[in-house]
Amino acid sequence: MQLPNNTLNSLVGKMTWNIARGQRISSNIANYDVPGYQRLDIKPFQQSIKTSPLHNDTLLSVQSTRHGSEISREEEMLKLSENTSNYQANLNLLKKYFGLLKTVIGKMG
């Protein structure tokens, strides 16, 4: 996914990362009682951002990581709740951003 350096694409990139992380955490919760299951997560957002040397573009690279530790259902639920809150905060920022754009376009037209 290509992300030029601007506010809109940064928000969309963070929301995409939140969706991918939510899926991994949900999978951990669903497989809580499966013997031998290893917890999955993805790399932190800052580590998922890569810069393309050819075009000087910012790319989002979502990569899974395995954690050999036991799964705590309560801990995973807290992570999922925090991830959902972060997604909602970014969604609210995105709505405000579009609202500002609509205001600017309305005053110009």
C-alpha cells in the first residue's frame, strides 16, 4: 500500500494497521484453548512504515510476528479494546478532516 506523506494517508495507514492488528488479536482470542497455539501479533506501526528509495514514498508493510508465550485471554481482550479505541480515534480525526475539507470547498464555491 502506497502512502504519500500527508495527513489523510497517514490516518488511513494507521487505520489499516489497526484493522490488521485487530484481526490478529481476534485470532488469538478465538484460538485461546487450542493446544500448542502460539500468539500472533504484528510489528508496531512505526516499524511497519518503510520508505521506498526509488520514489521516496512511504509504504505500509504489515508483518506478523509469533510470540511463544502463553495466551492470556484477558490480556488479549484488553489489547483488542485498546486497538479498537485507537481505530475509533483515528476515524473521528478522519471525519473532522473531511468536514474541514467540505467547509473549505463550500466557501470557495
